[in-house]
Amino acid sequence: MVLRGTEMVPVRTLEYATPEMWSRIPGPLLPGQSFTDRYKRSLPFKVSVNNLGFRGAANIPRSKPAGSFRVLCLGDSYTFGAYVDDSETWPAQLEVALREANPDRQVDVINGGVSGFTIVDELAIVKEQGLSVEPDVVVIGFVLNDLADLTRRVSSREMLRISASESAAYPLGPFKTMLRQTAIYNAMFLMKAWVRKSTGNDPTIQEVGIYHLLKPRFDDSTVRLFEQYKRHLVELKTILDARGIPLVLMIFPYWEQISQGATDEAQRRLEEVSRELHVPTVNLLSSFRRHDAVGRKFFHMPWDHHPSARGYRRAARELATVIEPILTAEHPTRAPGAAPARSQD
């Protein structure tokens, strides 16, 4: 009662798919969920999961209806949309923007973002069942911590798969759904996570500090992470090119890059890679700096470093100008060349 009343811990948390579901749906989340996530008391948000195992209140047919247009968005918590409602994530706002500009065309934008994922996990989605939703475009959301996430001993997606298998094999596994809706269980879960992190026994903890990547000069280990990210990006683009599906990269800035003038070395290096691979790129750094110089409109600071609904709206508008030429072209597989929008927020 004390834990519930004080909201010291969340009463309910996001649930992930069972082992049997991993073979049937492209997303790793348990379909049918809809609740208010109170992991941070100051930032409650409504989260739902659709039939595909991805975030979203509306179910989406696995097969694309004739004449419709689909965008598959992949990324981490910045794509999933931590601390904003379902309709406020950038994939959801991108769908609104594209539908408004093309009222005679059915447009679906699938939010395939999952907190903690990096390009290794996003590539796995595409390799397994991600393309079964028949996307016309795939968008990868990049955040600076995606590089640090490459240093995990076990990827987030693989850890989810392992946890699902262990829960299914555990005698109390069937009761876990009910237990996850109790404050005591979630308090014990958070304590377990803290102990594993403190003792170095958590295989999903990065071996490189995230803020290390904000230093003005990158050391050799950081450069190697960029090279590793590039290799995965090349593999992803090769898979999509073989099917005539354009790949678009959207680069989110960190709050420190907006408000404290932290280095933009990561953005510049990634843009060089994108040009080399001919991947259309939306770099949000300059736009965020221009429209939110102190980082208080587009981010949840001082409560959290994730973007706000307003920041995601800016991102969706910038991205829409790159996606629209693909949507309206006679040959949808042709890569776009439009520049990011400069409309006012």
C-alpha cells in the first residue's frame, strides 16, 4: 500500500512477447496492452501495443492493402517515445503529417522502436519478420547512445528473447503477468536490476559511458564503434536495396548538444557515412538548436533527456519532407533528395 500510494515504483510495466509469439509477430512487445506508464512519477504517459507487437493503439493488417503506403520506423526509446502518449511519438506524428499532405492515399507509419535497442537489434527485426509488414520505406532513428549500446555483451533483443524463454520454463511463469501488476514485484525487479548493475553482472550494460561520446575528440575505441555501426548499416541497406526499399536515417541530438554546446562530432561522422552509402539523412541538430536554443521546449528536461511531444513534432515535420517524394513518385523505390523542412514549430 505504501509503494502504491507514494508511487515510489510503477504498479505496471511493459510486458514482452512469449517465446511462442516471437515466431509469429515482428515486434517483441506483448500485443493488447494499454495502460498509463508511471515509471517516472513526473512523466506519466499512455502506452499501447498493437497486434504486431509494436507500440500503437490501432491494429495494423500484416499484409499491406493495395494502393496503401507504409513506413517502418526502427530505433530505441527515442523512436518508441518514452514519456509521451501514443499519438505524440514521432512515428505517429509523421503519419498525421503524411496523411494531411496526401488525403487520397492510405498511409500507415509503424512504430517499431523499442527502448534499449540499437542497430544490431533493428537489423535483427528486418532479417526476421520486419519486412513481412511490406514497408515502402524504412527509417532508422539514431541517438548517440546507439554507439555505446554496441558494447553490450548481450544485445537488448537477445536478452528479451532469453528472458521470455526463462519465464516460460519457470514454474511460476504463467503468474508473471499478474505479478508484474503489483508494486512489490516491480520494487523487487528494480532492486535486482540495481544489484546486477552495481556488481557488473548485467550483460546489457554498456562498457563505454554514454557521455564519453560527447567529448570533443574521439579516441580509437569510439572510432571503432562508428566503424562497427557503419558495417551494420551497410548490411541493412544491402538487404533493403535488394527489395527496392529506400532507407532513411534520422539523427537525434542529445540535450547537451543543444543547451551546452557539446560536440557535434558524432553527427558529422554519421553524415559522412550516409553520403558515402547514399542514404538520405535528416540531422535534427541544427533545427533543434535554431528553434530551442536552451533545450526546454523539445526535451523533458530537467526531468528527463528524452524529447517532448513538441520535439517529436519538429522531428516528424523534418522527416516528412524526405518521405513525401517517395510517396508521391511514380517509382516509389527511388531514393528522395529533398532537404529538411524549415517551417516554424
